[in-house]
Amino acid sequence: MDTSVVHSNPWFSISITEIAAQSWYRVERSDSAMIVGRTPDERILVLRGTRDTTGSRSFYEFPSGAIEPDETLADAAIRETREESGYSASSLVALGSFVESPGISASRCHVFSATLEATHSAALEPGEDWTPSLVTLEELWALVRGGDVIDGGTLAALALCLGGR
């Protein structure tokens, strides 16, 4: 068995493992953290934006991002939510985690529920184009049914959040 890195950048690396005549590619990247956040009036925070991998149409996602080496899971979730939406998260409860794409990577997304409060403007990174929206649970389900939520992480987080109901 021979494994080597065939691509690397600041966000992920790709390796190939060869056994006899068979090759497997793997993506190695940091785990991520995500928040399913609600305001005191029970509205749920979603971000509307585009991703270059899915074309020019806007879709909705929960705030999430990579866990930095010096961060706790909860700290990463709080930071990403603040940066992407301008909302501060508190009263975090761990809901669980999932492997984002087990066929090619072992990276895991850690999901939290939280209470949100708008405190400042978003601090988006270059290339990010997120617009925060607050929706009711019924409106969120309508977005899911309408094909406006296609992010597997958001759908998995929603399942973790509502699984106990």
C-alpha cells in the first residue's frame, strides 16, 4: 500500500492510496462546526448565498466553518456564526456530529443549537456572499421542500436538531 499527497492548499489536501491496481483518493481537511440558532422569538437563522460549485442560484445553509487548531468545537461554531451573520450565539447545546462525505473524507461536522442575538455586522471572508435571514420552522421546511436547501450538512443538522421531537 502506497499513499501520497497529490494536491494541497490552505483548506484541504488530496491523497491517493494505491493497492495493487486499485487507487483511492481521499480529501483531508479540518473538522467543522455548525449552529442551528434561534432568536428569543423562535426564528431560525439561515444564510442565503451562492457557491461556485452549484452555479449562480442562491441556496440556504446554517452558519458553519472549519475548526481552527486552537479552538474548541463550541468556540468555532460561535466564531463562524458571528463572522457569517453578525449574530452572537450563547447557551450552546451539542446535538451530535456526522461525517460530511464518508466516501472520500473522514472530516466531521459538529452541530450545536444556540440562542442568538444580533450584535454587529458580519465579517465575511473574501469570496463569501452570505445574507442572513430569520425564518420560522414552517418557512424553513418550505425552503427544504422547494429545493432551496441543498447543503447536506444543513439537512443533517436539521435532522439532528429535530430528531428528538
